[in-house]
Amino acid sequence: MASVLWKAISFAFIIFLAFGLKKLGLFKPTDYTVMVKIVLNITLPAAVIVSFATTTLDLSMLIVTLLGFLANGAMLLIGLGLSRKKSKALRALYAICTPGYNIGAFAMPFAQGFLGAAGVAGACLFDTGNAIMCTGGSYAATDLLLNGRKEGEKFLPSLLKKLGSSVPFLTYTAMLILSLCRVRIPTALADFLQPIANANAYCAMFMIGLMFDIQLRPETLKAVAAIVIIRNLSAIALSAFCYFMLPLPLPIRQALAIVVFAPPSALSPAFTEKCGGDPAAASCVSSLCILTALLGMTAVLALMNL
């Protein structure tokens, strides 16, 4: 438990380190755009490739992958529904930050530390469906709904065009297809990309820190608080459903009960900005959810006597 909590605390430290260095003037307020490009186009795609190089999808367990996709879709609809009378900027914040789970960089150590290989497999399967939305699905749908599409362009082609512009989404989709076709990623390629993949968690947390800002308008702060509350209430309900209702092996159900408390994707501030929202507010949501995730995951582990 101590080692897992220590790693989670180190993530929070990176966020506040970046925020502190920005306040000291070492980084400009706009420097986060560089980190966004690095994470979206370099470190995250490398991490996805390395992850699939060591993971084999079991077709019989794709129900867990579907659950990850549907959970995101439901949360996206909740976010859009609750913000329907709000400004476009707040709607973008709700739509991008209400769904999404940072499993690979945050929740996975919990599953690995307490549940072993079976727990990791469950977390990975859920993350596959989750990542389809986190790496471009939620952004594409939100951007089309809030900002519209070009005149004469139909919805589906426009959606596919948005998805095609997301390097992480394209990488995840390609790796998923290769994995389902039982095509293995060469070990040499995974070893070559491993140093870049290892940098992803640090770069993503540092990006969030550079975006973080506590000087938010009261209306935005209310939205941040509402999103954090919605995410945690939904996590409690989904955790109970996964553990008590799903006809899956116990380690898989235990893993799902834990990972649904994960904070939003590290990409949420970047996608929030691309949809016209406030990246500082999205970063604030992520930072607060890291703290609530620590409490939620620890409580669930205690209740399961792990």
C-alpha cells in the first residue's frame, strides 16, 4: 500500500512542481502548448505501442473493453446534459472532464500492486475501451456538437475527420486491430520506444501542472466542483455494479471496482482547450480528482480486505 500511495503522491508533486516553476517565472503561461504537442504526438503514442507489445487481448473478455467504452459514453452524455444551459466554454469543460479515466499512469499501479496479473489484465481491457474515447472520441463528438461542422459536411464524415486528426486515437486503434489479429509488436521496437514511453506519465503530469491555475472565476469554480462530485458519485455506483453484478472472475471485478475511481485522462486539459474550454479549469479538475481517487481507491481496497 505504501509504495502505491507514494507513487500517486509523486504524480501530485509533479503537477505542483510545474505550477510552482510557472509562478516563479521559469515557464511562461503559454509554455504548456509545447508539452501538449509532446504528450499527444510523441510520448503517449509510444506508451500505447509499448503497452500493446506486452499485452494480448482475450476475445472472450472483450465485454470489459465494451464496458470501458460505454462508461465513457454515458459520462459524456451526463456532462453534456447537465451543462445544456451553460456557456460553450463550460459545456466543453463538462463534456471532456466528466468522462475519461487515467488508468495507465494512475490506476494501473493499484491493480498491479494488489491484484497481480489478473487485475492488470482487467484494467488493461477496460482501458482499451476507455482509451478510444479519451484519445479522441470524446473530443471529436464534443467539438462537433459545440462548434459544428463545415457547411454541407455530414456528421459521420466530419466525426471521422476529427478522429483522424488525433495521433493517440489512431495509434490506439491500430494497436487494437493488430492485437485482435494476433499480430505481435516486435520486441526490438518496444525496447526502442521504452524510454519515450517511460517519460509519458511525467510529461502528462507536468503538462497538467503548467495548465493549472487557481485564479478561476466563481462560475468556473462551481463547474469544477460539480464535475468532481459527479465523477465520484458515478464512480461509487459503477464500482458497486462491477463488483456485485458482472459475471466475471473475482480479480477482474476487483480491478474494475478500483479503476473507475481514476482521475480524468491527462489529455483532458488539452482537448478542453481545443473545444473552446478553459484548460486551467480542466487541470484543476484533474488535480482535485487525483486526491479523491486516492481516497476512493484506498477505501475500496479496504472494503475488499486487500
